[in-house]
Amino acid sequence: RDDMSLGFLSFYFLSCRRAHPASCVMLKRQYCVYIMTNPGNTVLYVGVTSRLSARTYEHAHHLVEGFSATYNTCKLVYYECTSDVLEALQREKQFKRWRRAWKEKCITEMNPTWKDLAEELS
């Protein structure tokens, strides 16, 4: 197998594992596209993050000024994760272009009652 064809990060992980197998535990980073809503489910916020649990906490407690604090988007109703950051960013842009009805369909398929999924993350 040609390690150079795997890209820098894969090569680094392979090298690290070979050099120090016991001391080098690395997890592949996950990038999540997520949708938050307000308590009345009338506002949708689409975002992307590599730290979903922390980001939903920031939304819920209004720790960052801006749209989510202004419109109280404190409830996580949808998310999907990938290890490819470019795929996550592309998916976020796709969601932002979609009409609300399409977003609602995705949410309802994953989370029919629109419950707060942040509780499942911890």
C-alpha cells in the first residue's frame, strides 16, 4: 500500500501508530451539519461544527451573539456527521439553499417529534 496516496493526515496517523502504538490514540475528527430551532419551532438555524455537543450548549445558553441568540435557537432537532470537512461545508450550503419545507422533511424523518437531540449527545 502506498502511504503517500492517503494524504498528509492519513500518513501522519499511520506514522504515529507505527512509532508509538500505545501512546498515540487518535480519533478521526467528525464534522457535523446541524439544525437548531426555537421553542416554538418557527425559526431554523443551519450550522456546521466539529464540536457538536459544545456548540449546542453555546446555542442553548446564548454564549455567542448573533442570529441564534436573537432568535433563541436553543433546540437541536437535526444533525448529520462526516469525517470530511469539505463534504460537511458543502452539505451546510445545500441546506441553507433549501426551502424550509425541505428542511422540515429532513428533520421529521430523523426526529418526528422535533425533540431536543442535544440530550442524547452527552
